[in-house]
Amino acid sequence: MVITSRRLILGATPALIAAPALAQPRWPVRPVQLLCPWAAGGGTDAVVRIIASLLEKELGQPFNVINRTGGSGVVGHAAIAQAAPDGYTLGMITAEICMLHWQGLTELTFRNYTPLGLMNNDPPGIQVNVSAPYQNVQQLADAIRASRPGQLKASGTGQGGIWHLALAGWLMAMRLPANHVRWVPSNGAAPAMQDLAAGGLDFTTNSVVEARAMLDANRARSLAVMSGERLGAFPNIPTLKEAMNIDYATGAWRGIAGPLNIPAEARNAMNAALGRVFRSAEYVAFMNNRGFGMSYADAEGFGRHLAAADASLGDAMKAAGLARS
């Protein structure tokens, strides 16, 4: 019996010695950085911070948000792509990553990232002054078709920004030239909405969240959203599909990603945790209270979304004469 036991012990020794080398350490075992390519206080910053706080509860380690701004989003997006692929530096990528390379501002594309989860999409609304004659989006579309090129004016952001491309895409969906409506560059949605309320624009194509103050003050109204479904925070605004039978949707989306080649255990843990975060009561309440669009895709679905968005935005930029690559 003694000999048998000894043989068993000796026989087990190599496996016992090898076990630690084969074991996969749990992830995360230390704090994780979440990089944000946009400034503190903005919409992207707000979304990434609620996600970070809920990931801490899910995964048991701090998720620290760090704002890396500059270069129209290039600085922060580059920092995520160039981070050490150990799973401890991740970040939020935004729709701009499917625009910046077309503008010739960077060589980075969505292919430089490991997608982990799409967490939000704010589709553009089509807003008019409350005294405008258009009671629905079809009436506005008819006026656009009847107008001379450049006669009508729209805004919502700077030249070549996401809301400019939203307009270009909508016009193309109506089989009009992407530049049929003159784009008036602005320093963001807030000044564009002020210009709309003052009568300086015919309409805007920024998000309904950004138009909310003017909508609540009854100085503007939103005729439609460029989305596949109505927004939870604005259920009375129809989609383009409902109002015009046009299957066109776009938006300022946000998702979590890492650099290429992060460990499988980090990728799998984040994919699962982000799904739980998205479905949590805290996340739903936060997003709905602020009017952010609820849109989710897991890691695989987010990858497909990135490819489709890059192609769609590239087509819009080319048609509008904004692409340089």
C-alpha cells in the first residue's frame, strides 16, 4: 500500500508541477483603463463613465476613464489602437473612426481594433423651426426636391461631420445629389439649433438629444429620425421608414473596443459583461433619462456594424466631395 501510494504521488508530481504554467489567470486582476477620445462633459464621456461604473460592479476591478482628446478624435482613437494588447487598456470608439481615414486625417481604420460591444447609437433627427410650414418630413422632402441646388440651408456640426454626412446620406436615399442642400458649418449642434430658431436655417440634422432644449422650449420640432426604430425617449417622432418609406439609418454610435490581439479571456469577459451592463436597470434608466439611443451588438455584431458603417460613411463622403482617400 505504501509503495502504491508513493507511486501515485510520484506519478502525479509532473502534472502538479506543470499545472501552474497551464492555468489561465483570471481577468481582470488589476484596474483597467478606459480611454475616451472626446472631452469630459460631452455625450461620449457621459456614456463611457456609466459603462465604467457598471463594469466595476460586474468584474470586480476599477475601470478608470481617461480623456485623450485632440485631432478631431485621432489622438484618443490612436491611443486605444496603440495600447499594449494585454487587455488593461481599452476604450470607447465612435463613429468618427469610420470617417477620419476617408478625410485623410489618419491611417487608422476600424480594422485596427478588437470590437467588444456596441453600446449606444444616437440617430439624427430632422428639425425645423416651429413656425416652418412643414408639418411632416414628407412635406420638407417635397420642398427639397422642388428647390434649386443650394437654395435650402441645413446645419448641425462642422463640414464633413457626422450630421453633415447624415444629410448627404438622406439626400442620396431620395436620389438627389449629396450636396443639393447647402451645408452651413457650425461649431456643434447647440449653435446650429440656435441659428435654426432664429430663422437662419431651413432645417438641421443633428441628434434629437442635442435638439431637446429647443424642442422643449417650443422653438423647434423634429419631423423624423434616421433610425430603424423610434427612440424610447422621443416615441412620438416617426422614423424615415414610417414617414417616407425610406430605409436609411445612421447615427453617432459608440462602442467599447481594444487594440488588436488582446487575450481571449479579456475579450470574452468584456463581451459578456457589456451585455449585462446594457441590460441592467441602471444603464437603461441612465440612457433613457438623458435621451441617448439604446443600441447593442455583441463583439461579433459590433464587428459587422463597423464594416457596414465604414462603407456607408465612405460612400456619403465621396458623394459629397469630402473624401480624400
